[in-house]
Amino acid sequence: MTHLGTGIGWRPEIADAVETLGVDWVEVVAENVWPGHLPDPVRRLLDRGVTVVPHGVSLGLGGAERPAPERLTALAERAEALGAPLVSEHIAFVRAGGPLTGSPRLEAGHLLPVPRTRDALDVLCENVVIAQDSLPVPLALENIAALLSWPGEEMSEGAFLAELVERTGVRLLIDVANLHTNHVNRGEDPLTALDLLPVEAIAYVHVAGGVERDGVWHDTHAHPLPEPVLDVLAALCERTAPPGVLLERDDDFPPVAELSGELHRIRTVVRTSTYAKETQDA
Amino acid sequence: MPEGTTPSTTDAARQRLALAQTSLLSTLVAGTPAPEGFDRSRIAVQRRALLAKRAGVVARVAPELPEILGEDFRPAFLAYARGRPMATEGYRRDALTFVEWLTSESAEGPGSAPALDDTAREALTAWWRERAGPAPLPPAGRVQVLGRAVVRFMRSSTDGARAAFSHPGPGLVRRGVRARRRGPREAPQPTRR
């Protein structure tokens, strides 16, 4: 598993800040970069030896259809253009309708949760294998935040992820803010998920801020990191040393000093975990 | 291939999954009844969140529209978007369709377009004309479609391209030109920076 270190989601609005922050690596939204026409700030990061990982948002591997070859090709091209050691996407569906249902195609414009059923897992596993066969580097999949729960779910998040990894060998991008979101919104204990999922499959971790409104947690990526999210990160770091941790900030961008503070908080949690101390002492 | 993933096994599962996911997405964006077993209040929260997100992305790919409409942009867009799923071609198409709805002759009452003053109507019509030019010939093959879609987004402002993909939305490849009942052909449109 490639060591990544502490990183931040690259956004044009904070391009200058990212250059001064001295992060080990960044993640870019795959659909926002064009091979051969990388933004100059990203090109400069690459030239400095900063790892850049493309993160896709529109593949919809959790959907009923097989992934479109053109979308896989596009993701592969971005991995190659960036010299990335891996690519990431989501366990989600983003579109529905079409020939399988004889109804109009619908785009969600959003990452929607996959029902944790045998059917969905079988389809997801096949879609993941198809994707992996098209990609030049390993694929990591992210657990998403959900407002909704599907009725009649057959498996827990941890068990679902465990079987997905066992059957496909896919890597995991564990978003601890999303685990917290699902704790508030769906009553799902992050610690239970962390106990069940294969931590050795974790390629990297997302951390992000959010806000609670009317009993619902909104994973906004527009607020400072809350303690409960850092607690889930700490719990994860009790179980494994994640190869990478990435701060996501997508809106209401704070000054660079505040971003630096957020990265420091992340590094502190990682550095002071029991697992990290044990491996340091070994 | 790993166990349990043979194509024949997944065909039936794909069918069942498609029905379930389409039913959920349809209630979220197309106004069909909620499928059984879902928390109705959460469905309502998710619907509103999707609408708000869609309005935000359209405002970023087409910043002229909130400029022209001011504080009327958001309520107008939400009135348009409720029950009208976003075009699969993406947010730029959504913005165009929104303006077509705004500038069309429509009856008064809830759900119809707000009345526009002459300045706004002129500005919206000019905006639409700049972006809904005559359609080029349909692409001959998949590679051409990908190339054309990439060129379209490259020509657009980086803000627009970034916003267009800031959330799952338009794919890099359109699924084909479709005839519309009214309005321009949906084809890659050159946009001015």
C-alpha cells in the first residue's frame, strides 16, 4: 500500500494555500481535471514531488448498470496523466432509469446510498471487478454519508465492506466524517463498522467538517473538524496506521492558518494513537 | 473472476436493483410517490437537499442567471426544478432549460414561471441565444463524442467546468443527441469565456 501521508483536497479556491501548506499529497476531483491540460498549480505540485490522486464522483459503481467504458477510460487517463499511485471513487449510485426499467434515465447529481443487500453486493462486486480490469492502478472505494436508510437491509456497513474487499480485493477509502454522519442519521455505530471492516485494506482516510441541524448531520465540508469526527479518526488509528489521511474542505474556505491548524489536529491524532506509538517503539 | 460474480447471476440482481434505485431516485427528483419502507420525513429532507445542491451548481455554471434574477433566482429555480429531473446531459443543459421555462409564455399560479420585467427577459433571452446555437452534426463514434465533450468543457470557464463536476452530474460523454419538444437541439454548444 503506497504511503501517502497527510494531505488536503485540492480546490482551485485554495490553490495558493495548498502550495504554502506543505502537504504530503493532494486529491483532485477526477472530473475536474483534463489530461494534458492540468491546472498550473497542480502541475507545480507534481513537479515538487507531491502525490496527486484523482477522486471520481460520477462512476456510480453502486448502480444497477455496468460502469460505462468511457467513464472508466476517463478515470484511467487521469491516473496516468497525474502519475497517481491509485484512484478512488464511491460506493454509491448516482443515476437510475434507462433500459433495465424502461423508464427515463435520471441523474441524481448526488451520491446516493446503495442498499446493503445480497443483490446490491453481487452487482457492486461485479462492477468493481470490471472497473479494476480497466484501471492501470489500484482502486479505493469510499463509504458515503447518507440521510436515508433503505428498508430491508441485510448487512451492516462493516460486514458489507468486509465482503466487498474479500471478493474483489478493492481498497477502501474510509471517510470518518461519513461514519459520524451515519451515526447521527442512521444510528450506526462507527466503532462497530471499524471492528468489522478490513482495516488492512484502507488506502487512505477522509476527514471533514459538518454541522447538525434539527437532529440531522449534514456533511458539508464547510465547517471546522468537530471533535466527534476526530474521535472516529482516533478510533481508526487504534486499529491501523492509515497510509494517508486527507482533509476535505469544499466551501466557506478559511484562511491558510486555519487550514494549517486543521492539518495539525489531524497529524496529532495520527501521531498519538496507540497503534502509531506501538509501531514506533517496535 | 471471483466467486459469485458470474454475469448470469447478476442479470436478475441488476434488474431488481434497478427497479429499487429507480423508484427511490424518481421520488427524489421526479415527484413520484415514495416507495414503501422509507422514512417520509427523510425523503423530504433529501429532496430539498438535492434541489438546493442543483440550484447551487447551476448558479456556478451559469453565474449570469443569479446576476440577472437577483434574489428571485433561488425561488424561481426551485419552482422550475421541483418535479423536473435534471437533464442527463448535465448542468449546462439544466440552466438552458430553466431559462426556457422562465421566458416561455405560461399561465399564472403555483409552479409557473414568475413574471419577468423587460430588462430581465431581454437579458435572459440574450443569454440563452449565446449558448443555444445551432447544433453541430452528431458525433460519428464514441471517441469523437468524448473529444467533443472535453473540448466543450475546456472552452467553458474553468469555474463552470469545475462546478459542473463539483458534484456527480454530467458524465464526460453524452449519451447522444436527443430531440426536444421545444428549445434547441442538445448538442455540444460553444460557450464564450
